[in-house]
Amino acid sequence: MAGPSLTIFFLGLLFFCAISEASKCSVKGLPEVRNISALPQNNYGRGGLAHTTVAGSLLHGLNEVEVWLQTFSPGSGTPIHRHSCEEVFVVLKGSGTLYLAPNSHEKSPGKPQEFSVFANSTFHIPVNDAHQVRNTNEHEDLQVLVVISRPPVKVFIYEDWFVPHTAAKLKFPYYWDEECLEVEPPPKDEL
């Protein structure tokens, strides 16, 4: 007769197989309560990044918001970018720098303002303001919880702060949405 541990093991294995059988992009078979540390994590080819979609439009069927857990190793960060959605960050651990250029009405982002971010701090990014978050701490990871509106997000990436808005490169679908969103890119919505 199987003991309780063996029964729990087989139930867990059955549950794992059921989820594995479902499409990575399907909400079918996902439990309502999930362990964040058990969710898929990837760097999407960006060194120093660990990204987890905690609650997403394509992975979990959300329509209005998406929640990400991102960890940046020392010296890493986001590209300079903007998007047509609101974004809120909660710094869980570490410290770093927010670079924000609220010049969406100008020809290019221009020289950004610099803000120190630290554990237990929060900040938001207005729609279409070019920004970058970097872990400028040499000794500790920077971990943030990110909430965006209007997913999936269309991102415009800049090579530097003085690239004209019209020359920013559209990335849609964004890396963590590519497997689940197969559509033609929308027209570039310039400022």
C-alpha cells in the first residue's frame, strides 16, 4: 500500500504532466494560486536579466494589466525605450538608477534625469516617456516587480538618448510574448 508521500508524489507528477501537455500559452490547466519560484524564468538573450511573467495577458488571459518579476545582475539593465502604456515599479531588493527623459514632445528623448532607486522604493513611468532602469550597484542584484497597463506591450528601443523618436525601433511582440503572439506588427505609432 502506498504511503501518503508516494500518493502526493504521483498526484504532483500527474499535475505536472497535465500542465506540460497544455500549450505554454494557454491558461488551461493553470492553478489559480501559483508559486512564483516555480514559474518559468528566462533572460531572452539579454545577459544579466532574469524575467518571470507573474500574471500576463498572453500566458494567463489578463486584459488590462500584466505583472513581471525582473532581476538585473550588477551592471545590467533595460535598453533605452518607451512604450504606449503606463508602468509601475516596486523595488524589492538592491539599488540602481532610473534614467527618465520626459521629453516625448521634443524631437528626441535628450539628456535624461537620473534618480536613485532602492529597496522599498517605487516609481512610475508615464506613457511614451523614454526611460532605462540599470543596476548600478556592483555587489547586489536589483529585483523589481513591474506592473504595466494595456498588454501586450509595444516597445520602441533607442540606441542612445539623442536618437529621434521617429528612428526608434519597434519591438512587437516583445521577447516574452513572441511564443504566444503571432501577429503582424502594428503600424509604428510615432509621437
